[in-house]
Amino acid sequence: MNSKATILTAVFNKRNTIKACIDSLLAQDEAPEKIMILDGGSTDGTYEILKTYGNKIDLLQIKTGLSSRLNWALDNISTEYVALTDADCTVEKNWLSELLKGFAEEGVVATAGFCGTPDGASFFQKLIGLELENRFKKFPKYISRAPTMNLCLNTKIARETKFDEKQEVDVETDFGYRLTKKGKMAYMPKAKVFHYHRADLKSYFKQQKEYAKWALRLLFNHGKKAVADHITTPSMVIQIPILSLGLFFLVCSLFSLKFIYLAFFALLVLLAIYIKNILEINTGIRYYPGFMVIFLVRNIAWIFGIAEGAIFFLFLFFHKRQAD
């Protein structure tokens, strides 16, 4: 039977994963009214692959930012619900039907599901995926935000909320915080997607740096809510000042050796947090060194991103004041 839902995927240069994604969307046990794919101007052959699906999907090429594309879709979708996933994901056959079950409860304006790691992922992708899965397993019944890789929305309320087109990165965080002021977002763990994470340290570092850079705007707009939540946990956040202090004391030790003890203590505390988090993930010991690397790279990326964001937004602030 057809549901009262549209599946929406925004894509840009995902040639290696787009076919598996679309095939999984077409295999849903509860068929959507339509599958809308918004290509942002792919140059790697993604668009050509999408065109081979013909009338099985509604394919449009809109060369704008992610938020603009999503807002355009919300304005042009007529179904009661819209389910989002990303082009580097595959979904289980019951994904859509499980997401829609959550709307039976009064006051629910959005639902979200579990994000896992596909079997064909590389070792590095599995490291990222296992750590993220550990966080998803701890989600409460109601959450304040969810990634666009696994999110279903009441179209009318989402259209009223809109994605912030000035928030270039981590747009779903800002959107989720504003959306859940209007109702509940229910977590549906049986609605599963499998996500191909960043494949190497360089791309992972860049991704995390951009998250941290734009997190400053989230902090300004949403206050302490944006500091830590069920996805970005307090344990992750506290690692940033601890590592920053450790590095600061390490530099100071070049001028006075007494600072080496403070540096050692800060880094020892950070190591203890890393070990605690690794043990919580509960995987084989062969993953442990990799997790250490992932955590450290993420922390360093966040430090650089916060610094870059502070400079960037201060520049915009003073530039705007001068223009006024």
C-alpha cells in the first residue's frame, strides 16, 4: 500500500554509494508516494546514475546549498510526512513503516531511527560507526535532534520551521532544536539506516573541524542546549578543554619544567576518559588503538574548528557593524 509519505534525499557527488541508497529506498515494504532526489550539481557521475532510474524516482537538480534544497522540497511536498536519509546510506526494508509508527502518539512532530554501519565498510569507517552506534544505543525515548540520515517529519510543521539557510554545516542540529519546541521527536530504534562514514583521517578531520566551527553559531542561537546533548555527549565536550590545557601546559614547560607535571596530569585525565569510552563501546581489543586515534583527531579538529569559527564569526560581526 502507499503511505502518506515522501522519501527525500539530497545528494552531491556520491557516485560510489548512490545506487545502493536508491535501491534500498525502492525496496521499502511500505511504498512511499514518491521518492524525491535533489541533486546539488554533482560532477562525479552521480546525476547520470540517478537518471537511469527513470520515473521510479522524482529527480531534480537544484544547485544551491543543502538547507535551500531541503526548504524547496518542504514547500513542494504534498504528503503528510517526509522521511529523510542521506545519499551515503542504505535503509532496511521496514525503515519507513517503523518511522511512521511513531506519529500514532499525540504530540509527535518528528521521528528518528538508529544509524548503523554497513557490512562493506572499511576498518576506519567501522571505528567511526561503532563509536556512533554506542551513542545511538543510549538515546532516550524523546530526543531534541537527529541527523538527516534518519529523520521523518510532519511536513506541515517542518515547513513552518524551515532549515536555517545561514547555518551551512550541521543544519539538522539547529533545525531539530527549533522543531522540538513545537512537539516531540520520538526515537524509533527499529527504523535502521546504515551509513558509510568518512573513509580516511584527512576527510574525518575536515568534517569534524567544520562541525566545531559552525557549533559556535549554534551556541549563540541556542545557548547551553547546544553544548551537549544525547548525540554530542558531555564526555565528548569535556575532552576539549582538557586537551587544550594539556597542550598549553606542554608549551609552558618549554620555559619552566614545573608545567610538565600539569601537562602530564591533564593528558592522563584525557587518556582515562578515552579508555572509559572505549570500554563502553565493548568491541574487540584490536579496535582500541584505532579508537584512541579517532578520539584524538576529533579533539584536535574541534580545537582548530572552534578557533577558526571564533575568528570567522568575529570578522563577520565587525564587518556587519562597519556596514551599518
